[in-house]
Amino acid sequence: MEPRKHYFAKIPTIAIFIVMAMSGPLGVLLFILKGIDQKVQKEEQEAACARGDYRPAPNPAPMPKTPPFPGQDVPTAEQKSAKQWHKNIAALCTIMGAVFLFSGVMDAVDIIGAWQILPDPGELFSDIVMAIGGGGALLTGLRMNSTRKLEQLLDKVVGERDNIPLPELFAAAGVDAARGRTAVKSAIEHGYFGADAYIDNRTDTLVVRGAAPQPKKPAPAPAPKPQPAAEDEYAALLRQLREVNDAIPDPVMSQKISRLEEVSGRIFALAQKDPEKKAQLQKFMNYYLPTALKLLNTYASLSGQAVEGTNITDAKHSIERSMDLLVTAFENQLDKLFQADALDVNADIAALEGMLNLDGLTGSEFTR
């Protein structure tokens, strides 16, 4: 049986574009007839192959395809179909958009040129709508082609890697994160990275094959520093007194500072032993002792100067005179801590004497 002649399938596409520019409906009709004829031709060729009497035109023998190795980026049939559909739609939108845009603009120009002779608002409106629709289709096709090229670029950047962080991928491709993420999702749908590719949102990574990388664990927050205990505070004050004493070479001043350290140590021991006594030491701890340390540090600094001028000498003498007052004040502070104890002792003695008198255990009877 002699095969049918498919004349419409052999019409060059550029010829149809030329016809469409001259007559839009005729060009669209030729496009439809060419598509139908190509489909029928393909079906006849497939049927002939099944019967064994199909003789294709002699072409160079294609290179044998090697089977995919495990882990290779092999898309599924659905992904291949989606990829081809995306390509066809992009081409169709670009071509048809350009044709309709050109036709609409040219027809609108002709109508405007003949407006004074034969005004036709309806035809002008129709041509403007055709031009707008064609322009929109053209822009859509160009954008889809740009997306397809970006998907191919992303596929080249990924290469044979099992996974890649998205910021690194976008930086290598030179795109911003918003457009790059959209392109990656589209490339996954079209099978560029294989059947198992996906985006791991925990690590913001494109996973091509295998398991997703484990997200980095946040560094543990540093433990809060423990507040120094009361004993540490007392020990620090005593250490400061010893340090300033070591820095002052004058033996008389050193003896007085040692007395301050001794009295302060006894005060701190009482405060640690009896918390009620600590409440009596607020002014001593917050003013008297810090002021004494400040004066002594100033004295040590003045003593270390190589020049003994009038101001330095006067300041040192003032601090030396205040040391006797400080020693007396520290001793009085220690004595005040025993004020409550003295009252308790006097009360106990008075009560004891009263009981002894009531029981007749004092006086002459006690003597006998």
C-alpha cells in the first residue's frame, strides 16, 4: 500500500508566519492543518513500524545510549512530559504573540491612516485588543524561555553533587533568592535534578539524591556566672586591704592598715556567724570600708611617685592623720556589734539576781 502524501506537514513554519501576517485567519488555519497532518503522519509511521514495512530515510546511526547508573539524575516520565510541555508552550506563546502583535499593530496603523476616509471604531478596537493580547503572549513566552535557560544553568551548577545549599547555588547562578527558589522548584518539576530531588527547608538545601544534611545544632547558651557568696565578698575586701598594705612601704602606715585588716576580719566573722548582725553593717560595707580602701590606694599611688612635691606631701599627711580615726571607727563598729549581746547579758544577770533574792539565796543565809 502506497503511503499517503502529507502536504500540510511539509509546509515550512516561516511560510505560515508570512501568510498569517497577510491574513490572520488563514495563517491560524494552516497552523491547525499542519499540526493535524503531522499527527496523522506520525501515527502512520508508528503503524508501519509495527507491521515491519516502514523504511525511514537513511540517517547516521545514533550513538547507543548507556543505561543510567544508580544515583544518576534520571527524571520520571511525568517530569519529561512536563519539561517538553513547558518548552512547547514557551515556543508557541513567543511565536503566536509576535505574530498577533505584529498583525494587530499593522492593521491598527492602516485603519488610523484611512480614518478620515472610512472610520471604523470596531475594527480599530479589535486590532488594539489583538496587539495587546499578542504582546502579552510574547512577554509570557520570553519569560518562560528565560526560566528554562535559568533551569539549565542551575542544573549545570549543581553538576554531580548530592546536595547544595540554596544560597551557594543562587550565588553561583547570579540570581536573587526569590527568583532562584522559584526556578529551582520549576526545575524539580521538569526533572532537571532527577526523580528524587527536593528542597529541604530545615537546612535550606537542594537535595538531589540521598539523605538531607543534618541541620547544625545551636551552640548551647553559656551558663550564667554564679553570684559570689557573702564569704567571697568579705574575702575580696580583706585581700584588697592586704594588697594595699604590701604596696605601702611606710612601717607606721603598714601597722595601722594591719590593725584595720584584723578588725575587719573579726567583723566579717561575726556577720557570717550571725546574719542578724549583717544588717548593722550596711553603712560600714557601703561607705566606710570602700572610702578607706580608696584613701589607702591613693596613698600607695602617691608613695610610688619619684617626685615628693608639696601637694603630694600634704595629701599623704592628711591620709596619715585620718588613719587613727579610721582605726578607732573600725574598732567602735566591732564593739557596736556586741551591743545587743551586752544588753542580753545585763538582762540575764538582773533576772538571775532577782531569782536569787526571791529564793533567799543571797545575804546572810547564803553566807551561812
